[in-house]
Amino acid sequence: MESQIARDKGDDMRDISIRLRSALAGTTAHPLEEILGGCVLATNRLLPSDTVFLAGRSIAAVLLEYGSTGYHAALFAREMGLPYISGIHRPLSSVPHGALALVNAGTGVVTIRPRDKRKVIYR
């Protein structure tokens, strides 16, 4: 879709479709149940219901390849006080599982595998 608003609404429709299919199939498990507290969730896309699901978890931040500030998942994350950066150009699949990440959602800067000096600055 050409406009960002249309793309954002498309994800809303995708979310409703997935939730409806899961409900009809009797699926109760959520794919994000396995995320450990304090982790940074790095993924290509996050649906609004996924963001709401994270409200009960102690996720440190969310990094997305797709989405915008008007994206419903972004709006929910902001209301929850969850650091959230979307539109990351580097493929998040290239980030090793378990790698330390420093996230500054205010500036939109993510540092993967920071040096000790950077860790001290963030603390």
C-alpha cells in the first residue's frame, strides 16, 4: 500500500484476522509467551494485540523493522511506557539471539554489543 496510514490499518485487519482464526481454532497459547523478562523484543512486525499482551510482561524494549509512530502497536507501547523503535533499516534477523542491546527510544538509537564504556554511560 502506498500510504503509511493504509499500511497501518492493514496490520490492524491482519491482527483481527489472526485473533479470530485463533479463537475459532481454540488456540489459547500466545507466540510471545516464551519471552523472558528484561529482554528486548526485536522482530519485523508487531500487531496491536501482541503489544497489549506485552503489558503483563517486563519487556525492556521493542525494536521493529516495520511500523510507524501512528501504528497502533506504537501507540499502545507509548501508553504502556514501553520503549519502542520502529522503522529500523538493519535486518533484525542479523542480530544474534541473546546479544546485549542498549536502546534509547528517545533518540531512536540502538547499540548492539556495546563496549564497556558505552554501558557505563547508559547506566
